[in-house]
Amino acid sequence: MSALRWGRGAAGLRWALWPAGRPCLLAEEGALRGTWGRRRSSASLCEQDHRKDWGHAELLEVLEARARQLQADCVLEVTEKRVDMARLPEAGSSQPPRKAQAGSEAALGLSGRWARKLDKEKRVMQKRKQQLEVKLQQRAEQRARKQQLRVEPRLLNGQLAVRLQQWRLHAHGSPWEEQLAWLLQEAPQRLHSEEEGPVDSLARTHCEGQQQRLLAFLQCCVLVDQLALAHHVLVTQHGRARQQRGLTLPMYNAVLLGWARKGSFKELVYVFFMLKDAGFSPDLLSYAAALQCMGRLDQDASTIQRCLKQMVQDGLQPQELFRSMALCKEAQAALLSAVRKADPTFSLPQPPLPSSQVNTSPLLRDIYDKDCPASYPRQHLPLKTLKSLFQEQLSVEMATTVTVASVEKAPSLTKEVLQARKTLQVLRVQWEAELCRVLRETKASEAHAAREGRPSLFPYLCLLSEGEFARLLLQTLQALPQQGESLLSLAQQLGLRIFNRHVVQRKQLSDEVHALERRYFKYLRQMASDSLVAVSRLPRQHWEALGAPEAPHEQPWPLPVVVQLGKQLAEVLVQTVKMPGHLAERQGSCKLIPVLYHVYSFRSFRQIGILKPHPAFMQLLATAAERTMTFEAAEVPMLCPPLPWTSPHSGAFLLSPTKLMRSMEGTTQHQRLLEACPPTELHGALDALTQLGNCAWRVNSRVLDLVLKLFTAKGCPRLGVPAPPSEAPRPPQGRLLRGASPEHKAELRRELARCLKVAREMHSLRTDALYRLSLAQHLRHRVFWLPHNMDFRGRTYPCPPHFNHLGSDLARALLEFAQGRPLGPHGLDWLKVHLVNLTGLKKRESLQARLAFADEMMKDILDSADQPLTGRKWWMEADEPWQALACCMEIAQAVRARDPAAHVSHFPVHQDGSCNGLQHYAALGRDSVGAASVNLVPSDLPQDVYSGVATQVEVFRRQDAERGVQVAQVLEGFISRKVVKQTVMTVVYGVTRYGGRLQIEKRLRELSNFPQEFVWEASHYLVRQVFNSLQEMFSGTRAIQRWLAESARLIARTGSAVEWVTPLGIPVIQPYHQDAKVLEGPDVCLRA
């Protein structure tokens, strides 16, 4: 027996060795205590050792008996002889006495004592067990009551509560209809037990967020047929005075409409009780729900008449039910049935005629002049073809995703590649099944939380099947970059994708798709090339005249709900998706390891969570080299003309929801401004976006073939074709020497960071080019359209992000117009001038000089068109090489045509302003010098503001060099237009000296012959001189900038954002703001 067991057992054993009638056993104490007690016996040490051995044996017997007694179900299971105690040996004896016989008197006494104690302990344990069983049963009943969905509300108003109780008990035998009629006549009964003090903005924002989340939860419950759950949560929130203050009328209306569709009159009356108890008066939607329910249940006319009478007394007209409310056909039929039962002469109001009001902007007076018919170009395709394209696009959006073949060079089908693909296929099947199982468990857990009366993610998880969720998560896993992605960003993307799929699915289940098809076909009759309908209206006007207003658009979920749902699904993905350990290490076991894991990183001094894939999984994907990619339907160009923009939430894609004004997710001020704006004020912007979207495009196959040839090789960074990651610079190899200096270690760290940065940039550029070229290959020989929207400033952008006509030189060169036009008598000359502009060689020359230069270089132009990769490669020296090459090919075709004027050209000419920001400032300030620099005044020669700034900076540099400034001397010969262009261009957008220095530093590092040790000092010097040059050349511009900045500061101090309205009538609000901490006190207010 160890000393530990001795220490634990000896202290509690003294009572067991203390027989009845014996006052003390000092010898036993000494034997049991050993060396830690004071010696109380005159026996020899040898004799004491024998007694210790005897004590050890007896103690072990007692402990074993006690252990069996605690484990026994009854006293009889304990062996009696194991608890018999032996008498102490006589003094001087060295042998321990024999154990007492079973029938001895002492043993019997001690055994009886043990039995009585065991019986007592058993009774206590049984009593405790009974008490525990009762408590567990009570908890189970309480939990069951919590899980039971509540139907009857708890009202805070005494009068309403008594009325509800009497009605429930049928005290007066009044029918349900009588209660509803009484409720509608009853004044709101909101109780204010305490005066509400002033609420600060932070608390108000928090309350608004809670209200948005609860409303979205209730609406989603109604949508997924979890109406009883929505009612239960509403009843629970209403029954708590504190939570009831946060309830709004739309929340009650959401549940009312749900019960109305079900035809559940009793529950509907319950909600009306709560609505009145909360102090609200029914609005048009509340009455619509009540009447709709009556129509479904075929109520008697008198009840409906009383409801309509009370509705009129509240200032609401029955005609408004059908004029200003967008309901589905079934709901409208039930509503009309109820109204006509009370008033058989009731007739539906006529649909509103297209508004006769027009946009009053002076800039658009000629476009919307009533006396002049609208002139609008048709599409170049016949009606039958456009209808077929519509069906294709509809199928794409109903599928929500598009699978595209990759243009990466296909690997050889070696055994290793085939094995990797097989492994991935097996893993995905396992992952999908496991994800479905975990999603079912997660849904059950969220349902349990909702049954406790608080909003949860349960209804959102019911929007799609587990299989659809699992496939979406696996697509997300496939698209994760090697360096990982921000958890917040990933969660937001997941939540938005689920919302988009839900919107598309809801439209499919309703009659909206068929109604859209009928309306779109009528719309095409005006747009098709073979249509005989006179074009007398703009597309927006034609669409509005074709039918009633669109069905109500889906309200976007609050950003916290989107992020919470995305994070929950991301967590499911992290916890579920695992792979065998032997895939990570050759010597690894078959134990499963996570495919994803959380890491933390710093970005701009902020710690963020990143979801990163396991390197072994990324290696498995690289080895398999699968040839397909998946895109969202809204990320791909459309195969038919987009819907015309008619409102801030209607236009562009057929089914996928699209914002008119793009903004950061979670911001709602832009949408509110647009919805509050008079419709006619937005007509200019809506029609402009519709016109941009109706422009048909096609792929320039000749340019695409050349780009693919370079891309599948090793790229060509000089021409904007990114190289593969295998060409990235390698970090320093080998171990660091033990005696390396700190300077050497720092240099190695900088070199490692530089290599990692370059590798990540190359991977990002390569992926962007891969998406663009794969989509181009996918759409080769197809006609497509690019729907547009705008940002908060009114700048227009294509909705498809990966493949459009904006962006880099390569992106612009890949596209051309699907509908060509004859060049005409001067078209070829303008093509030549445009080509010279693309080269950047004659920026300060006249148009005649540029045309003459193009004629001189005609041999090189034709050589570039015929042998772009094997000839003299003149096009590669241009500022915009790919657009220059496309232009060379177009000129070659036109020159070789029989009649160049009749040659049908599809070539797009991209134009740009001369530093458009400075143009605006020069016009605002009436700055004649600045206006001349940015071509706002007539001039024989085009002006180049960037060259002008570079010249002025060179003047300052030469002066400093003469005074002996070293950095000015080093910069001799390095100041060019390219070095200063980006900084000059972004000064008007508020770039600081810090940002400008980084821009110039990047340009200097691109110069191979510039001494890199002077980059930091030279960039500081140049950004200062650029700002000085701009101050001298554009003094009015800098003054206006300062005035605007001061105005914005004063506006912000009032707690408002900067707002204005553009000449086209677009309301603009500044979304950017700087957070500040305000410390308020009785006499001081400090801003940190």
C-alpha cells in the first residue's frame, strides 16, 4: 500500500479502531501514524515494525470492504468476515494475534454497527434518489412547456386581457367574428408604466437592428410555412413588457398575412388582440389580412361590412387594397371575394396609366420632349432568336450557377492525376453526406432555440434543402485561395448567396416566372430587328405600359443576419470537412484531419480571423487539375437583353436580385434616398443604364487566340498576361548561419517578405486572368449583354465582375460590338488616329500629324496584324498593346476591303477624359490655366496635364540640384510622365502625401536602372514637388478642395453626412466616414 493511500485512509480510520468501552488505543495510534505521530509506546522498533505490517493488512481489508459496501445495492452483499477486527497483541509479543473468530462477541458488535450504518446510508441515498427524480421530472415538464408552441397571448392591458379570457372561456358565447369587430372598433390600449427617457443614438441603432432581425425572422418563418413558430415567438416577445416596446406594426402584419393565407381565423384574432394591446391601429395591410381570411372562409356579409365600415372610419378606402398593394393572384382573389360579398357592386379600380410627368432636368429636355417621338435603336437579332435567348438565360438563372471549362493547359493523365481526381470524388461524396447530417443537427438545435421564444437561424436553414446547402458549401471550399479568406468576408458571401438562391426559388414557385415570360415577349416585339411595331417609346416606358406593377420585391436581410447565417454555415464546413491524415504526410495515419482551420492575421493594424485550407488539400487540388469552374449566374454576362430599369429595385437580370446603386453591404441610406426620390427624377439615370445594358457584345476571337497561346505557355507580364505561380521568385534557400549579423537577418526577412508578396500578387493576377479568359472562351461565338448599375456617385459599372469591357488593356481588347456599322468615308482615318493614340507616341501632336504618322507606319501596322508573334512586333511597344493590336487587325481588314467606307466594323473605340477630376475643378473654379491643361478650351494641339506636371517637377528638381541637394541630383533623368501620372490623377480624389509617396515609390521600383537605395528618399522628395507643382498650376483647384473639406467637416460636426443631387437628379450621400470617440461630461466634450 502506497503512502498516498495511507495518508487518505488513516485519518478517517480512527473511529473504526476504537471499540466500544475502550477509551483509547495509544499503541494502535502509534502503529497507524508511523513517523508522523509522537511516539507513545515503549515497544522496540522491531516490534513496532511488525505492528505496522499488521496494521497495513487490517487497513487494506477495511478499505476493500468499504469500497464494496459503497458499490453494493443492499447490505447483504458485504462480506462480514472482511470487517471483523482483531485484538491487539499482548505487550512484548512480536507476532500479531490471530484474527477474531466469526462468532466472537466483539465481531458481532462491530458487524451490527456496520449494518446499522449501511442501512441508514441506504435510506438516505434512496431519499435523495427520489428527490432527484422528482426534480428531473419537474425540469422535463418545464422544458416541455417551453418547447410547446404558445398560441394564446399574454396581454398587459387589463381590459383586453379580461375580454380575451371571457372569450376564451365562452363566457358570453360570442363568436369569433364578434370579437374581431369589437377589436377593430376598440382604441389602441398601449400602457406606459414608466416614462421613457431620451435614448442615445447607440441604443437606438441597437434597437433598430434588433427590430430588423426579428422582422426578417418572422417573414422568413411565414415563407417556409413555420407560421406556428412565428406566432409563438411573437406571443413570447409580446408577453414581456421590455421586449414589447421593440415590436413594430409590420411584425404583427407579417404574422397576420400568414394566418390569412392559412384561413386560420382564431389565430388571426389573437394577433389583432396583441396589435391593439401594443398600442397600434390597423393599417391597410392589417385590413387586407382580415378581409383575405374572411374571403377564404366565406364569412357572412354582415361581418365583412362591419370590417369595411371600420376601415373607412379609419381613413382607408377599399379601392386602395387593390391599387397600392402588390399581392399575389390568389390573395387578390380571396380579397375581392370578401369585398364583393359585402358590396356586390364593387369593381376593381382601373390600373394606373403611365405617368404623364416627365423629367424636368434641363439637360434632358430634348430627350423627354412630348412633341418629339422617342428614337431608340433596335436589337440586331430577330424576334424568334431573342425569344430563344431569353429561354436560355432563364434556365441559367433558375440553375443559379454556371459551370465553365478552364483554359489552363490540361495536364497529362498520369496515374497520379487520375488517383487525385478519384480521391477528390470519393471525399466529396463523403463530405456531402456528412454535411447533410450535420446540417440536420444544426437545424434541430436552432429549432430548439426558436421554440424557447427567441429568433434563431432555423427558418433560414429551411429555405433550401440540406443537399443544396451542402453543394453550396463544397463550391465555396473549392474556390478558397491558398492564403485563405477573411471569415467575415466569407460569411457575408455565403449569406448573400443563400439569399439570392432563396429569391430565385421563391419566384420559381410563384407565378412570377410565367408572368415575366409573357411580359418580356411583348417587350421584345418593339426591340427585335424584324418587328413592325413603331418605336415611339423608350424601353422603360414600353415596359411600364405592358402591365401592372411588378410583384413586391424581396426585402434584403439585415447584414447581421446575413453574417450570422454565413458564419454558422462556415463553422459547419470547418467542423465537418475532414480528410485522411496520410494525404498530408506519407507516414501519416488514417486518422481524419480538418481540411480547414482558423488562423489570425493582421491587416492594417487590425487582427482578423482567416479561414485557411490545409496545404495538403490545396496540393490535392493542384494535382487533380480539374478543368471546370463554377460561377454565380449574376457573375456571368446575360444571353438576352436585360430588363429595363424601372425603379431602384427592378431591372437588369431576369430573376437574380440586383441593386440599382451598389454600396457596401449593410448600408441602407442609399436605397432609402432612391426610394424617397420622385420617380420622374430618376428617369434619366434609369434610361441611361438601360441603354448601356442593351448594347450587345461578342468576343474578339483573333485576340483571344493569341492571349490563350501566351497564357498557356508561361505568360507575358510585359503584355499584361500574368505568369503562373511557378514563375514566382523563390525565397532564400538554406539554413541561416549561426553567426549571422542582425543586418543580414533583417535583409533575409525583407527578401522573404518580398518573395511572398510577389507570389501572392502573381497568384491573384493569374486567377483574375483565368476567370476572364475562361469566360471569354465559354462565350466565344455567342452574343451577350452586360447589365449595368451605378455607384453612389453616379458612375456606371457592368454587373458581371469578371468579364466586361472595362478594366485593363487586355480586358478591353477581348470584346467588340456584336452589331457592326459601316466605316463611312472618314471612318478609316479615325481608326488610324485612334491607333496612334493607343501607342502614346504622339500625345502632343495635332490630329493631322497623327494621321500622317499612321500612314508612315502602315507596313508595321499590317505586319502586326498578319504576324503578331513572329513579325516585327511593332504593336508590343504601344502603351496599350492589345488594343493597338486589335486596331491593327481592324485597319488591315478595312484597307484590304474593296470599299473601305462600306466595311462593317465591330471595333469599339474606348475614350477617356484628360484627368476628368481636374476638368471638373477647373470648370468649377473658372480656372483658365488649369482648363487649358486639361483640354477644356479649344487648342490646335492637345494638352497633357501629366506631362505638364512632370515638366514643372523637373524645373524644381534642377533648381535643387544646383543648390547641392543630393536626392535631386540622383533623380536626374528619371522624372517622367509615367512617374507622376497616378499621383496627379488621384489628388482630386483626396490622396494624401503618404498615399502619393507609395504610388511614386512603386513607379521608381519599376525602373531597373534607378538606384534602389534612394527609393524612399526620392519618393518623399517627388511627392512634395508634385503637390507644389499642382498648387502652382491649379491654384483654384486646391482652394476649392480646401473649401469642400472644411464644409464636410462642419456638416459632419452636426451629425450628418454630406449629401447633394447631381444635374441628372441622382441623390448622392457620402458613405465614407471616420470613426471618432467622443467623451462627454457636464462641462467638457472631448473628441478623440
